[in-house]
Amino acid sequence: MARPPVFVLLALYAELGLAQAGAPNAYASLLKILVVIAAFLVFSVACNDLADEAIDRVNLPGDPRRPLVTGAVSRTQLRATGWTAGGAALATSALLGWAPLAITAVGLGVSGAYSIRPVRIVERGVLAPLLLPACYVAVPYLLGISAGHRAPTGSDLGLLGGLYLGFIGRILLKDFRDVRGDTMFGKRTFLVRYGRRWTCALSACFWAAGTGIILAVLPPDSSFKHIASFSIVVCAVFAILLIAGLAAHDDPHRDEATISAIAILGRGMILLLITYLSTLDLATVAFIRFLLMDLLGSLTLFQAMSMAYHGPRLSYLTEEFEQLETRSLVS
């Protein structure tokens, strides 16, 4: 229910907030934030799975990541799980202070409204990919900033703006997996309304704009900022090239591999930012800083290209699961 890859992404945003606030080694605060994030994510997933049960039965039949679809839980159990997780998120955020509590409460409200009627933002076309990142980026990042015991500055908000635009570029692509069910049930996502090419074009624009803002607000550090900027730009360029390839073909299996590779590049960019800000805060030796940036940049590109070529392992496991289920039904 916690969607481990998404949890890792939100955890990176939280650590980036701590690094931006000058507290990259505030491990006690980070642990509390991770508990809040995990509970927030379970609440969000529960709301989404309850609202999209019929659509998920078309898009993701037999997927073990959808326990409601597989019959592992009932709607009542999932509803209770969501309410419990929401309460845990609020209670834990209160331990961090009033500001984190307010951030978490607003995030839970927006996340619930995203999926649940009568608001159900997900059916509001272009509004959905604009508001969802406000939860998934702003909540953990601002929790990290607030845990640094200071109010957000203009530079903090500028970095948040760049991260927000970049995440919009990524969230626009998640609907490729669900387009068949979304079309059947009248879910008016941007992809359903405007098609593949416009979705990819808009995604690439957001990637470019977000990267440009991030580079503009990075704190200066002589020549090392140029190394960090170069690594980030390379990741962004590869992501945009993959998006261009996504616009040119229409193959569900290849789509999944390409989008997963783009997600790796996005996470890699965040990790590069964390490394840059943390080593800046801790005054790390220049040689170690260069080595870390080079290794992380190279590893990110290698993993992204490997993913684009081979595809995610989970897709094969899910396919095998569905084949076994089909054979059992036939027999």
C-alpha cells in the first residue's frame, strides 16, 4: 500500500528540504518525517484505490499492488486503513511542530479531494496534474524545511517551484499505463483529452522549465556548481529525448519501460541536488564532492538506459502472475 518507489521519491524530497535548510544530518527529524510520509502515502493510495476500483479492474487485473482488485482486502478494511493512516500522519507531524502539522493537514485534504467525490480532482482534466504534485512535492519538501527550524526563504520556494514543474512533467506520463480504462470509464485525463503527442510535448516543456529554475536558484559554489549543473542538465536532456521517443511510438510495453527510465532520471536529479547541497553544508573535501557527483550521475544514466532497454522487472512478474491466473481459470 505504501508504493515503495513513490515512498523513496517522497523521502528524497524530504531529505532535499533538510539539506536546503542546512540540516542534512538531522536524522531524528528525518525519521519522524519518514513516518509522516509513509502514513500520508497509505492514506492517499487508499483513497485512490477505493475511488478507482472499477477502472483498476480493467487497467491492472490481478496486480498484487492493488489489493482491492485482487480481493486481498475489502472496501471496509481499506477504508479503515486509510483513516488510520491519516490519523497517524497528523499525530506524528504534531511531534515536529505546528507548521508541519498544518502542512500535513493541507496535504491530506488535497490528496483526498484528488480521488474522492464530489470534488474528485482527477477528473478535472489539466487541473489534476497541476494539483497532485502540490502534495507529492510540497508536503515532504516543506516538512524538511520546517524541520530545519526556519521559515521558507525565496530560494527555498524557488527550488520548490522547479521541483514542482519537473514533477508535473513526470506525472503527465503516468496516465499512459491507464489510458484504456480511463477512456472506458470517461476519466478525462490530459492524455485522454489531447492525445499522446500533446501530452509528451507538455511534459518536455515542464521538464525543461523545472530544470532551468532549479539551476537558477542553486546556491553558488565556485566551479563545483558548474559540475553539479552539468550533471543535472545531462539527466534532463536524456529525459526529454526519451519523452520524444515516447511521442513517436505506441507500444504499451515499450511505454512502460520508457516512462520507468524517465522516472529514474527524475530521482537521480533529486539525489544529485541532495549531494550538492549536503556536501556544501558539511564543507566536504572537493575531491570527494567531485567523485560523488560523477559516480551518481553515471549510475543514474546507466540505470535509466538499462530500464529503457529491458523494462521494469515488476512488469514481467505481473505478466507471469496473470498468465498463471488465466491458466488456472481455463483448467
